[in-house]
Amino acid sequence: MSFLLGLTGSIGMGKSSTARLFADQGCAVWDADAAVHRLYSKEGAAVGPISAVFPNALEHDGINRDRLKEIIGQDPTALKRIEKIVHPLVVQDRVSFIARDSSDILVFDIPLLFETGGDAGMDAVAVTSIDADTQKARVMARGTMTEAQFEHILAKQTPDADKRARADYIIETDTPEHAAEQVAAIIADIKAKTDA
């Protein structure tokens, strides 16, 4: 029986880099964002149902995410309708991953783990965290969004302090080396508990 570890963290907290550290140390990682990309790509399970509701989102037999963002911006009901289609498919993708992978520790990289109640299905949760100034500097350095967009995303996410309070493990992502040490310690702790 695999141990299910939820991995989450607010935007700019180093979650994706930390997920790679878990993979580097032998854990199987399921990435929620990658699952959505699979569902939206050509022949993906979400293409038919989403294009039936939003035909403008279809491009080259897949769903164009930028067009979806435009639709969401113009139609206040669009996001809920998209989520109704996509969320069950994402859950199905995650269940398939659990069924086919027998690694000791399965890591689930889910940005909105607490917000969607996904933590209830995990054996433990690890949260990546860094101070607010570093977080903002990281996101702004990407050059992919404005300060207003960053604040908007942040407002929709569970505050970092709340995530830390609910976590079984906290990973400070101040340096890659320190994060790697903490990941190794978490893996060792989980193995010690599951081998006992």
C-alpha cells in the first residue's frame, strides 16, 4: 500500500521545484496542472465536453487555455461550468495514477489542495513556504503577470499561515539545498512510520 503525500503551496512558494526534488529521490509524482494539460490536449477527455459548451475554446483538436481565460473573464458563470466538467476528470486521472503506480510514496502536486478539500484523501500534507517578500519577488521575476494579477491569485488561495498550520510537514524553500535536505527528511520520516 502506497503512502499518499499531498504537496501544496501558494504561488511562488517553490512547490514545482520541490515536487522535482521528491521525484529525484525516488517518489512517484502526480501533477494536477500536468493532468489538466493532458485533458485539454488533442484527444484529451475534456476536449469534447468543454468544446460542446464553449466551442470558441477549441483549437487544433485541443482546448486553448488562453481562450478559456478570455471566456472566464467575459462570463462570470464560465469558471464554475468548466470546473464541473474538469474536476471529475482530474480526480479520475489521479485515481488511475494510484492504481497503476506501486511506489512506496506517491506525491500529489496540487496547488489548490486545501481549497478543493483534496487533503482529506491524503495520508499527510507537505506545504512549501517562504517569506512574503521572496514569494512576490519570485513571481514578479517570471515576467508572466502583473502585480494586480498576482494579488488576485493570492486572494483566491488559502493564506500561507493557514496552510502551515494544517500541514504535517513544512518545507522552507529558501535554498535548493535546504529544500532537498527537508525532502529527504520527510521521506525518511514517512518510511520510518510505514515500516514500523
